[in-house]
Amino acid sequence: MYRSFFKKYLLFFLLFFVAGCAYFNTFFNAKARYNDAEKEQKKNKSETVSSTAKKGYTDAITKCWKLIDLYGDSSTYADDALLLIGKSHYHLQEYGKAERVLQQFLANYRSSEFVPNAKLWIARTYIELEKDDEALSELDNIAQYKISKEIASESFYILGDLYYKREKYDQAIENFLKSTDLTSDDEKEGRGYFYLGESFMAMNQYENAISNYDKVKKLDVPILLEFEALIQKINALVELKKYEDATDELEEMLSDNRFKEYYSLIETKLALISEYEDHTDYAMERYHDVITKYNKSEGAALAAFYIGQIYEYEIGRFDSAKIYYDKVKSLYPKSDANEEAIERSKMLSEYLKIREKLDKDIKDHFKLMRGDSVLVDSIEIVDKKEEEPEKDNVSTDSGRDRFSDLALEENSVIDKNNTDQDSTQQIKTAQPKNKAKEAVSRDPHLVYASLVKNTYALGEYFLLKYQHNDSAKAVFKHFVDNYQDSLLTPKAYYTLYYIYTADNSNKHIADSLKELITKNYPQSAYAQKFKTSNKHKYNNTNFNSTDSLSKSWYLEAEYLLDLADYNGAIEKLELIATLDSSSVWAAKSRYAMAYIYECYLDDIPNAIENYSIITRDFPKTKYSSIAENKIKQPPPEIVSDLSDSTITETPGPGGEYRID
């Protein structure tokens, strides 16, 4: 009997022991997955969570919930497990979930030893959710608990982080200093000094920033944190124009094997400093060396991006710039420069398409101007240098505006002195003597019309897309000098007026252009704008009736639209629609607002809202049927129907489609 009792007792003990081990192992494994994910995250320079870290945090969450489900929320490790779930959601940037879990922890485990820690994590979460008052409340509330110096240090660090993110740098510095004073953990102290440096950098106090970055490298911190502190120190030295000191720091880093993973970035930074010192050719060589030496690396991607910038901004070779911007993603898809490189490539692609069309127009027009509209000996054209059609004038002198001398003459589209044109755009002179003759296949009238249209398109590109007023000015000057018979000429003069108006030093030129438009194109919409604007400005008594005032405001909205001030135009149209809601001007204004939202701002929800108002409030107007067709289609098709809808618009005197 004794043996039977002993066996039962032993069996019960073993079952209890095994269950306890399984319970502990589940939590132990969850914590191990969390710690591995955290280590992985610290290696990552990017703010995005790597796939490895993401899997680690997700596994930790799954295991912790399993523990709570199996053993209940009153079991030994339940509070620790729930806190780990909240922390994991925070690291996964799932701040809403983190908030709910941490609030649940604070409600269920008020006597837990982990309450102060949970308050730190929910304060961090509130900061990310921009709930500053809640974050401050939780941090203040920690004081009522008996906390260690490390918890107090972390509390001050989180306060510093809050003020830093809200650009209150003095308060950030005060709290980061308290945090570094209290902690005995090198990594936490190093992190505090790093953000002290960042705060001073944001205030342009570079010497103070450097002294704090220097403190980071004296501590036992992760290599990534030390690397970032040194790079920021170098950036501060660059701001102080201490290029030699910055170079020395980088050379020292290159001799340290601990930074081997970052050699490509270090060498790219050395090349960039050469560029700051105006040694552009040498910088280009070094960038190319980085791409060759460290292919498929972050540094190589950044080097390609910087080469693209030199080609675009210094040399003005847009095709070459695009090639290097396109390389960035292939060299390192996760590069910080990738997004901007894609945007620059798209921007330059638009230019190159216009430029290609214009080049063909110029060549064909040149052949036609020589008197042979059917066949022209192409080798003859190339051999006659003085008559050779040339490309766009892009000065290699970085001190000058790249397009200020843009010549779009009948036989010359670039400065003949520019010998550094990209090989893809040069006209090849080494052609076979027996090359077949080329024909101008297009009708002469179509060639001329295309030349006019694409020249104007180039000017609009520089003004509205590339936002380079000097280049736009050069193109529009050429346009009005050479295409006086075009319907677009008044608009080109008006655009020049707009460009000169933006430059206060050339107000007299703007005034003369205004006078020219009013005198030579009195019936154009642009002349009418000036008349309306003057009446409204100097003689408001002329607008006694609501109808006259609405008309005036409507013309002012059109004026703002031509200046690409879309929000200003909408404000004026909204005023008409609100104050004069029963008139035809309200319907016109509501339609114009919908049109601007759809065509210019790509804001489909607001476009649909205004089209819907038209169908409801102005059912018998000509705008109602258009609006009805718009809102019948699903959102993706609304945009695609845009070209069809504009066919119903009436071209203005300048050839543009107006909101009529």
C-alpha cells in the first residue's frame, strides 16, 4: 500500500514538474525570440522592421498568448507575457495594438513589479500616436512608485525623445542630460549622448554636437550607433567647413576593421567631401570607384545617386542623370536615396520625351528650310558644321544657370561652344559616304505645328514641373520671338509676365509685357484678366450687382489657375458657390472646382463631392450631365475619363482649354 501511494505521489509530482517546465519553457522561448528580434533590429539602420525581426516579434506574441490561454491570466508569468506582447507590437510599429495591450496590463496587474516598465512603454506608444498629454501623464505618474535609477533614466530619455520629436530642443537637451547622468548602462548612455548631438545639430550648434558625438565612441555601444555618431560628427565638421578634419575622421574609420560593413558608405562620404571642396571631377572618379569596388551595396547606390545629381545640377546632362538615378534601385533596393532617385528619374523622363520630339521637329524643319521637302542628303548636313542642328545649351559651368543661354534657333538648339554633350545625344559624324538619303515624311504644316507645340511644352515643363524659371524664361522668349503667328503666343507672353512678376527686380519688364498683351492682343483672355483685375482693385463700385461680382471673382480664379495657384483658385470659386448659390456662376464655379480637383490635384474624393453637388443643386444646367457621367463610373475610371471630358471644353483664344 505504501508503495502504491508513493507511486501515485511520484506520478503526480512528475506531471506537475513537467507541466511547470512546459509553462516556463513557453515563456522562455517567447522571451528568447523577442531578444533575438531586438538584436536584429539594432543592426538595421532603416526605421522599417526587417523581415527577420518581424518574425521574431510575431513568434513572441504567438507564444505569449498561447501561455495566457493555456494557464490563465493569473498564472506566474502572465503579467510578464502580456507586457512582452505590448512591447512586441510597439516594435512592429503596431501602435494601436500596443496601446490596447498595455492598457489591459495596467488595468489587470496594478500590483505587478512591472508596472513602472509598462508605463514607460505605454508612454513611448502615446508619443508615436501623438498623444503627448497622455505620455506626460504616464511619465509623471511613475514618480509615485519606487523605481530604480535605470527606470528613472529611461523616463527622462523618453521625455527627451518627446521634446526632440516636437522640435523643442532645449527641453530635449535638458532631459537627455538627466538620462545620461542616471544610467550606468553604456548603450543607454551612448544613445542619450547621440540624441544630445542630434538636438544640438538641429539648433545649428555644431561644436556642441561634435563634443556629444565624441562621447558616444568612448562607450561600449553597438557598432551601428558608434558609426552613426561618427557620420553625424563628420556632417557637423562639414557644416563648419572643416573638410580636412572630416577627411581624417573618415580615413581613420577605413583603417578600423570594425567598420568593414560600412566601408562603401565611408568611401562615398569621402567622395562627397571632395565635391564640397569643388573637386567635382575627382569626386566623380571616387563615386565610380565605389560602384566598381562595392557593387550591390548601400554605398554604391548612394554614389550612383550623387553622380546623377552632378549630371543633373552641375553639368545639365539629363539623360545621363536619369541613367544613374535608375541604377540606384538595382544597386541597393533598400537605399535611403531610392525614393528620391525614382522621382528624379520620372521628372527627367518627361523632359527627355519632350526633347526627343522637339529634336525631330527641329531636324525636319531644318531640312524643309533648306528647300528640299522630299529628300535631303543626311551626310551633307553633318559635314556642314556651321549649319548642323545642335542640341540644348547646357552649360558645364556650375556657376551659371544651365539653361540661361538656351538657344532654340531654327538651325541651332545648343551653344556651339559646349563640347561636353552626352554621347547619346551627339550627332555622329562618322557616317558611311554612301548612306541612303533621308526623307521628311511629315507634311510641312504638321512639322511646323509640332515644332511650335513642343517648344511651348518644353517651356511649360521647366516652369511647372521642373520649376526652373530661368530655363522657362529662355524658352518662352524664344517662342515669342519666333512664333508670332501661333494661337499660343499671347499665353507665352502672359507666362513671361508671370515669371517676371515673381522677380521683384524686373517689375518694369513685367509692366511692359502687360502693356504689350493689352495693346497687341486686346481680345485675348489674358488682356481681359488685366482689365478685370484693375477694375476690381481700383473701382469696386463698378461691381454693385452680385452677378458682376461673381463674374469678377470667377475671372480672378482663372487668373490664379493660370499661375498654378490651385488652392487660391478653389478658395475664390468656393466663395462664389457659397455667396451666390442660386446663380449660373455658382454652377460654373462648382464645376470648375471639381475640374481642378480632378485634373490638377488628382483629388478624386473632392472631385466626386463637387460633381455630386452639381447633379443635386443644378440638375438642368449643361454641367449636370457631365457631372452625372463622372460619378457613375467607379473611382479608377474617373481619372481615365478625364481626356474624354475635356473634349467638351471650349478652347480659349490662346489655344488652351478653359473652364467655361
